[in-house]
Amino acid sequence: MSLEVGDIAPDFSLKNQFGEVVTLSEFKGKNVVLMFYPFAFTGKCTEELCTIRDERNDFVNEGTQILSISCDPSSSLKIFAEEQGLTTPLLSDFWPHGQVSKAYGVFLEDLGFANRGTFVIDKTGVIRWKVVTSPGEVRNTADYRLALSAL
């Protein structure tokens, strides 16, 4: 099932890199950039997440929160975050394997990981913008900023 612009974003609870449970609905009242990526420690994923780190103020502020999701276990995400200086929540969709990625229509069953998908969710929980690319195609954060500016 693929989610479309105008759909209500499915709620979820996942552990972050510190083992703390993060729930999407706790960010109601903020815009959320929900970013799925294949794996920690890989070239393009590291590039994308380091770009978010470097542009953090655009994506973590009074009105916006970014949440990044992969099928890596929380313990791997903790080491990845430490090595790269990542401070935004890295959420683990490890078990049940890919459950949230599947709910958002970005899980690649034959490969066992999430595709690159980004969903901009407004303050009421409605998906207002999305992009899904191939695992090898890096997304542009300028597109996220443009989508957020339209809210």
C-alpha cells in the first residue's frame, strides 16, 4: 500500500538510537519530516544524514521535527550517530522487521530494507508532500525546505 498526499500519516512507536520509544503522534502541533533510508554506515545514507546534521536548524526547530527511520537495530544506530555526530532521532524499524516502512509503502520486500522515502507531515498529521526514490538516488534537502515553506 502506498500512501498519498492528503492521507493521514499512520502513527507508530519505534526505539531511537538510545533505546527510547518515540511516537509520531507526540509531535502533533509540529510539522514532521519523516525520512526513510536503507542502512546506516552506507555511503549515500551517511551523506544524506550528514546533510541533515549540517542543516539541522532547518529541520529541528519550534515548528518542525525530522525523524529518520531505517531497519537497523537501535544499537547500530547509536554507534552510527556517535561516529557521525548525528543528534536528530534515528529510529529503528528492525522488529517487527520493516513494519513502519511497510505501513508507509517504502519497504522493499525482496531486499529486506526501506527504500528512500520522505514524507512531510503537517501539524495535524496529514501527509502534505512525499518523494520516493531508488535506494541509490540521494534526495535533496532543498525539496524538504520547499515543502515545509508551503505549510
